[in-house]
Amino acid sequence: MAVSEMNSSLSEQKSKSTYKKPNIFNTFKRDHQLWIMILPAIICVIIFNYIPMYGIQLAFREYDFTAGLTGGEWVGLQYFEQFIKSHMFTDLIRNTLVISITTIVVGFPAPIILALLVNQIRWKRGKRILQTTVYLPHFISIVVLVGLLNVLLSPNTGLIGLLIAKMGFEGTNLLASTTAFVPVYVLSDIWQHVGWNSIIYLAALSSVDPQLYDAAKIDGANRWQIIRNVEIPAIIPTIIILLILNMGTVISTGFEKIFLMQNSLNLPISEVIETYVYKIGIISNQFSYAAAIGLFNTLINFTLLVIVNSIAKRVAKISLW
């Protein structure tokens, strides 16, 4: 007995003495096949995400076509101060926050609810048909989607426009209304992406242990109780991670869709930071000013990401890092 205990203690000491703290070189040597497999993706990220960061200095310089990115006069935070003191600053921040927060509040729970409902369907063929149907809008281009909105919401010829007229609201153009712009944007965004975004939640639900369902049924749980006590707890980590990622883009709205939906009548609510950057930078040729606004936007998003990640880590013990 004593000999066996002595051998076990010696083996433990030997394992501790031979243990090496893992580092990036040991990890690469151990998993070099995986690193080689993701190498093309790493190269793409470096080329398209990190190398362009060299141009960030444009936000601190007076851009000169003849001098290039690094040849202009250094002006420091001049363009940041100009943006903050601009008469457009308050309106841009308000519009961006209203659209982004409404999209998160209304749109974020939609794929969760859809995934929970689809997971309850036992008819396999019907389930596949439903999934295919709700996935298809995701593959419609934004240009085509906005074209559909213009056709459907037209007050004279559109199907939805005619229905609104029948309800007593003749001549109402939803795309030209500052009140209706945000609901139209958010609801169309949900319709287009709710099916695709539900895939990750369905994948998380597929990993639930079947024994939990059997135990719940034996205890007499109905479908709602199974959803509340088995399925929702199983996808909470996924929900928190995706919520953190969404909060990291709360000041960034979809440029293409908003820009295509813009017109002179809804501009007071549809002008957001990204469309303003495009107009200032590309149309007005104020490249340094546009770069400063874009960098300001990115810094706010990064700050929000860090804050929400810290809160999630402290409260739910789940975080990105």
C-alpha cells in the first residue's frame, strides 16, 4: 500500500516537473494542421482589416492629394472637435441610436422565438419547408429589397399602400414619412434576416441532451414548460455572446439599406453617421473630416463592446474574452 502511494506521488512530481506552460509556439506545433487550414482566413483579415488601419492617421492630418496619406499637415483632434461642435452631431447620434436600438430591441428576440417554435415542429418535411421559406429572404440583395418596398408601399399602386388607403389613410407614403421610416426599416430587416439568424440558435438547441426532454415529460411538463426550463437555459450562452456582438455595432447601422431608402422627406430621421460620412467624404471630398467621423464611430462601438462584455462576464460569467 505504501509502495503504491509512493509510486503515485513520484509520478505526480514527475508530471509536474515535465509540465510546460503552453505558449503560442507549442500550440502551433501541436495544432499546426488547424493553423494551416485557417491561414487563408488570417491572411484575408490582415490584408483587408489591419493593413488599411494605416490610413487612420488621415483623421489627424489635413489631406493633400499631392502629399498622400502621410504628407498632409498634422492637425491633431481638429476634425473630431469640428464634428462634435457641428449642428449635425446631435441629430446624427439620435437617429443612429434610435434605428440601432430599435433594431436590437425588436429584432434580436425574433430569431430566438422562431428557433424555439421551429424546434417544436415534429413533422420533418413541414419543418424543412418552413426553414427553407424563412431562409430565402436573406439571399435577396438589399437593392432588390428596397425596390420591393418601393413597389409594395407605393400609395397609388402598391399592395400595402392600397390597403392603407382602404383603411382611411389615403395618400400615405410610408417611405416618405419620418414617423414610419424606423418601423418600415426594422420590420423589413426582421423579415429578411430572422430565418438566417435563427440557424445558430437551432444549432444550439440540437445539442440539448434528449434525456432532459424525457425527464421533463416524465415529470408532466407541457411544451411551454419544456421551452422555459430546458431549451431557453441551453441557448442562454449563445444569446449572451450574440448580444455582446450586436451591442458592439450599436452605433453602426446598415449603410446600403438606409441610403437607398433615403429621400428628401424622411431625411430628418434617416440621416445617420454612415450615410453622413459617405456624403462628406465621397461627395464633398472632405476625406480627413470623414475619416475622423468614421474613427469616432468605431471608438464608440469598441467602448460599448468592452463595457457590455465586462458586464456579461461579471453577471453571467460568459464573455468574449
